[in-house]
Amino acid sequence: MLKRLFFIALMAMFLPAAALSGTKLLLDDNDLHGPAAKPVNPVVEKNQGKPSKDILDIKKGDYKSLVEPVPARFNGIKEPLLAKVEPFNDKDYTWSHIKNKNNHSIYVSDTPWSRYRTFKAETVIDQPIEVLMEVLLDVDGFASWLPDCLQSRHLKTLGADKFEGHFLVHVIWDSIWPITNRDFVIEVVTSMDWKTEEITVELISVDDSDVPVAEGTKRLKKFYSRYHFSIVDRNRTHVTYSMVVDPDLPFPSRIAEIQTAPIPYKTLEGLAKRAQDPVFRQRAVRELF
């Protein structure tokens, strides 16, 4: 597998970007050139049978309605990534459905402010929303479930409310050989709307010179990802995860995306598996009561 990826990377050095612009995205070894599947449209009910606005009654091919604006409130961030590209509006993104996999819908869109595309996955996880939030608050445990995460550590809490999750995190990311591993500092910002039963968690790269670059790595400075949680019922949560990253590589963007494209799907898979640990339900109960 590594030899094949390395060969592709070498080919990219000699092929013009235009020749690769139509390269079909490979999300795993088995998904080559099969016909595009219809998006997963899980039956989600809440409020006595009223459909969730996030994933039901979407016209075929219209995925803009799945995207919501990112709140413009990144106080205290040094040179935040989005400061140069706001406003982050629905109209800036046109989602194309790639495939369905294990009850996940996977999408891709061009990114207005980057040559790298934004990838997104969505599914329904059989866990209460409070349990999933506890998993995200367990920063030091990220490496056990986040794809390609070798190490993570909590740097600083920026908000007084622990559950609202406003803090700085340092991450070391495993890159495909022979590329040097990346490290990056991200600010985690959480916004809640209990009236609509939704939580948004944004992770924005921060140019923080106070945090030294980890030995044997290169600092990654352009990263943005976003979780969106909405309550289906007391034991199910609809989750969307989108991500765009500039790995700072001398390859055409489609080559770099071989590693980054599957991450949203793998992230939601990992989140669901990690949330099965009883410790997170116990923590959620302690926080509530």
C-alpha cells in the first residue's frame, strides 16, 4: 500500500496538475470506479415525527442545504485561518455526493479560499449528544480514535465553562512515508443552541509561535474542521464532520488528498467506536447531575 502511494506521489512530480485534475477520489482500496451511490437518507425523527432539517427532504443533487454558516467569533486567535476567507456562507460551497459507506454519506466541495477541497461525512450515531461531547473533551485520548493522530495534548483552557470546550490543542499528525510528519496547534471553539438541540465544534489552526515545533515534524498552518451535532432522540445523534487541510506539499492537490479525503468518514467511525467506552457515559452523567 505504501509503495503504491509513494509511486503515485513520484508520478505527480512529473505530471502536470491539469492531468490529475480529473483523478477520481479513492476512499479505500475497494472503491475504484463504481457508479455513484445515492446519498444515505436515514429516517430521523424528532419532535413527534417531524423530520430533521439537516438530512431529510433534500432535493436530489442539492447539498447546499446541509451546510451552515460558521460563526465569525474567533477572539484571541493569532492569525486565524478563516479571518482571510470570511464570510463562510452556504453559497460558497457546492457539495457533490461521492458515495455511501456503512450508513455514512460522504461529500466533497471545492473550497473558495484554497486549492484543496473540503470533504464531509455524515451519519447517525447511537449515542446521546452529551456522551459524544465528552469524547471530544478527552483531548489526550484523541490518538486512540482520530485517524492519523499520533499524539495530542491540551495546552490551555480559554473559557471558564469546561463543557463549552474553548481550548488550545497541540497535535502530531502521521503523514504518509516519505513525507515528514506534521504538527499543528488548533483552537477548539464550541457554540451551542439548546433551542434547536444543536452543537457546533470548530477546530481552527493557529499560528502560535509560543508552542515549539515537535522534533522530527513540520508545522502545519492551514487546517479547519467542523463537527455539527443535532439531537435525533435521547439515544441518537446526527453528526456531520467536514475538513479541509493544506499539508504544504509539492504535489498537485489531488495527490495530497489521497490521505486527507478519507479522514471525515474515519473520524465519525472512530468517534462512534470510542463513545462505546462506558467511561464517557459516566462522565456525561456527572456533568449533568
